[in-house]
Amino acid sequence: MFDALAERLEEAWKKLKGQDKISKTNIQDALQEVRRALLSADVNLQVVKDFIAEVETKAQGAEVVSGVRPDQQFIKIVYDELVEVMGETNVPLAQAETAPTVVLMAGLQGTGKTTATAKLALHLRKENRTCLMVATDVYRPAAIDQLVTLGQQIEVPVFELGTDTNPVEIARQGIAKAKEMGVDTVIIDTAGRLFIDEAMMGELVQIKNTVKPHEVLLVVDSMTGQEAANLTRTFHEKIGITGAILTKLDGDTRGGAALSVRRISGQPIKFVGVGEKVEALQPFYPDRMASRILGMGDVLTLVEKATEEIDLADAAKMQEKMLAATFDFNDFLKQMRLLKNMGSLGGLLKMVPGMGKLSSDQLQKGETKLKQTEAMINSMTMEERKNPDLLASAPSRRRRIASGSGYTERDVGSLVSEFTKMRSLMQQMGQGKLAGMPGMGDMFGGMGGMGDGGRQGPGWRGGGQPKKKKKDKKKKGFGQL
């Protein structure tokens, strides 16, 4: 997400490199690049004008800080303004004093509203809140079946009365059922249309007046750019909404919707959808999003994703095994699958400071290497996984693994060699003989720029000295989360 915007903003910083200070003259070229970047990102024109005016005012009035370059100072000013435009702080979901909390989901057809309903239910369930989803979309074919299927997938009950009952009555009975069940949150999935019409709005108003929701969340497709902001404003004027959920943000390389919704509609973005999986919903934090846009990473979200997947007791045992050099292929496979559960390798790496500039080719190379490694480990016997040393001096075993995985004996040999080297280095690090963990880049396809002496952020280890001085000068790696 935001790749195109980030690339264009990079050009703006270059305009101020080599300057002694920010001045009215030298800032104009940089501001012009920022303006082009925002317009290319499909940000609302009025938002762009206000944004540029604010940045220009703050930049010219900024005091020169000792040791800070003009381009760095300008980046900080742009960052602060991005945060302000997107809402400054996260706005959490309301929680009623007397259960149940009622959340009404609204939106046009095709925005991912039904899926967003399930995503929100799963998010709340992870926060130990009990939910009931209510299916009131009686018009779209299979809408109710879709919600029921998703409910079974995430283990959240669904209340539905088929397609022959009035949606307002379904919503009313759904609230009554929630009170009977004792759940603390009800999420009502409503019907959408291909465009805003009186029938849809009238039905939404009737449902809202009947169930008196604590939250009315509009689900909008971020791929529509600034139109998402205009849609949010229209819905708010007609039915009164409390916030928005931006879907498909992982597919929006521009970012215009995220940068326009709050300023144009006046309503906060509360959640963003970042993938097709039902787990792919995140609370919206303007400061974290601004960091991603400017290539600074998003360590806090990364840590939160890791915390959801990692068992602290298992992590402690794994660390002991790594430092004692008893880490085996079973452990390595477990860590790879953990990464998969957290999302794509590219998505995770872009949350790490300094990793945002990895090219798609580098990320693809890493993904391919992970798949290759997993296939070869899956072709090993349990004895070989537990004792990698068996493979070091047994060509027949390596040939069998190569045949079973579809790769060459040389590939298997490289895996064993790299793994053995990595395990030895881990042991030396545990004994205080190494400051970093060199050598792991090869395990993940040798993605250039990965690792920085273990300084990327909490829970990350990596770096070390490069082996080659020419083409692979920046080849480094990372270890366990």
C-alpha cells in the first residue's frame, strides 16, 4: 500500500538535499513534488491545497535544529501534517455501559461489507468480547449464506430469518436474541446498492431508529480514492455515521482514500482491511500510517501481529534452543509457518524501519526461497529434521530429499550448509562472541538490505558483516521474531 505515494515523496526530499537550511526559495521545488505526489495518489484537491499551505507555513517558520539536515526537517513537518490530516489519534470502537453494544454496518454493494462484518467480529472476539452477527441483507443472492459461512469459520453465531422477512424486523429480533444470549456486541450487516438511492437510505434510517446503534460504520472501498471521502460525507449527511472502515487498503498503492476521508467527511477511519483473509483487519492509527507512507516502518503494528501469534512460553524455549545450538529443522519450520500466519513476507518487512525500499523482485526472491526451504524440510524424515548433522555427510539422504521436494541435491546441500552455519553463529552469539547474527540472508534468498546489526526494532535480530565486497555488498539477514 502507498508504494506510489512513497516513491513520489522520495523525490521531494531530494530537492532539499545538500541545502544548508530551509528557505522560501529552495522549498518551492520540494512542495511542488509533494503536491504532485498527493494529486497522483488521488487525494481530494481541497485537502491537497490545505496540506501544502500548512506544510509551507510550518517549514518556513521552523527553527533550524543543530545536527538536523533540511530534508530531514522537512520530512518531519510532512509527517506531522499527514498525521493531522488523517485524524491524529486512533478512535476506538464504542462500548455501551449496558450490553449489548450495537454496531450497524452500512455501505454500497461490492465494498466488502459482509466480509468486513465478520472481520470486525473476529477482531472483537480476540479482545474477549462476545459477538452476534445479524444478517439483514435479504436482497443480494447468497448474502445470508456468506455471513453464515464466515460465522462458522470464525466461530461467531449468526442470526438470520431468511429472505422473506423485513430487514427492520430481522434487526429488531436480532437485538432481542443477543440480549437473550448475553453477548456484549451485536454487528448488523445491512443491504447495499450499486449506488446511493432513497430505498437503501430509507431502510437504513428505519433500522437505525429501531435498534438505536452505538456505532454506525460505513464500509468503503479504498480503491475508489477520493471518492471514498465524498461517499463517507454523503452517508453521514443522510443517516449519520460514527466512522468508516476502509477495505482493500492492501491493494491501494495510492492512498488517496486514507488521506481524504477524515478531512472531507469529518468522520474518523476506525479500521482498515489489509487483505482478503478474515484476520486481515487492523485498527487505524494515523501516526503509524504516516510512518508507512514515509518509509519509516510500523514496528508497533508488527509487534501486535507477532503478539497475537506467538506463545511467550514457546518463544522462551525457542530462544534457549537457538542459543544452545539445539535448534533443528522442526523449529525452523515452525518459525516459517508463524511468519505465514502473520501475513506475507513483503507486508511484514515493510513494517520494519529501513525495509520499505525493498524491490518487488527482492521480496519475490525471499518468498520463493521460503517455499523452497519448506518443501525440502517437508521431504526430510523426522530423524533428519531433529538431527540436521545426519545430512551433512550423507549424499544419499540429500539425493532422496532433492527428489522428493523437486529441487536439486545442490539446493539441499546449500540449505544444510547455511542452516549449520546459522546454528553455530547463534551459539557464538549466545556466548557473547558476536554482536549480530550474520549469514541468515542466504536462508531467505539473500534479500539485499535486510538487517542492520540487529537495530531494526523490538524482537528482530540480524546484520553482520557482508561476505562479498562487490555485488552482494548489502546482503544481510534476519532471525527469529
